[in-house]
Amino acid sequence: MGRPPCCDKVGVKKGPWTPEEDLMLVSYIQEHGPGNWRAVPTNTGLMRCSKSCRLRWTNYLRPGIKRGNFTDQEEKLIVHLQALLGNRWAAIASYLPERTDNDIKNYWNTHLKKKLKKMQDAGGNDGGSEAPAADGHPHCAAGPARRALSRALTARRAGGAGAADA
């Protein structure tokens, strides 16, 4: 039943990655490409499980990943997509190609959800013209979220020069 464990857990290092480990992983991926993650720890000498190697590459080391602060436009898009799609972080991340689903999920849970709650408690909304649904849950406002998504995507295709704020 199911997949066997990724490693035997004996002698596997846990905790923060060191710069040396990052370098070993990046070098291996550059030479062999991403894939066959079960072979990575054995072939590189890393004392990490294959899942840890895969997630380190996917969420932190992969080229093209944007790290750091989210822009106002990214925040608005995340809020609207979450209202439309719920907690489908990979689907939401597909609209923000430089951000990982993990980064978006963490940002939602640590910043945006609290920010929206505070605005709702104060009687405000997310800064747009749409109010939360009648029951007070922003994720139930699918109609306004669809319109906002359409506007955001149109602005994105047009270069995004202020069109998303209209």
C-alpha cells in the first residue's frame, strides 16, 4: 500500500541547511537536472532525505524564484484568487510564476488572513470595491472575486501599469 518511505531515517540530518549543502545540491542539479530525487542524497553525499532535497530545490534554490516582500499587486491578486479558489496554493501560484506555492501559503497564513480579518472587524474591505459576502466570509464572495481576477489578469497582460487598481 502506498509508496515506501523516502529514507530509512537513520543518520539523516535534520534542521537548517548549510551553504555547503546548498552548493552540493545546486551543483548536482546543474549537472544532472532535477528529477530522480531518491538518487540525490546517495550521489551527492548529502546526509538528507530525498524529500528534503526536493523541497529545498523547489522552494529555495531553483532559479527564477522571487524571494522577499510581496508587492501590493501580488497581495491583491492572492486575496482575490484565494476567494475564488480557496486554499489551492499550487493553482494560485500558477498566476504568480516567480513565487512558490509554499511561499504564498505561508504569506497568506502569517500576514494576509490577519490583515483581512482586521479590515473586516473594522468594517472595511480589501481596498477594492467588493465587499465580503453577506455571511462575512471573503472566500464565499465568488462573483466579486471572479471579476477582480479578470481585472487583475487583464492588467497583467497589458503590462500592469496601474490597470489593476481601476
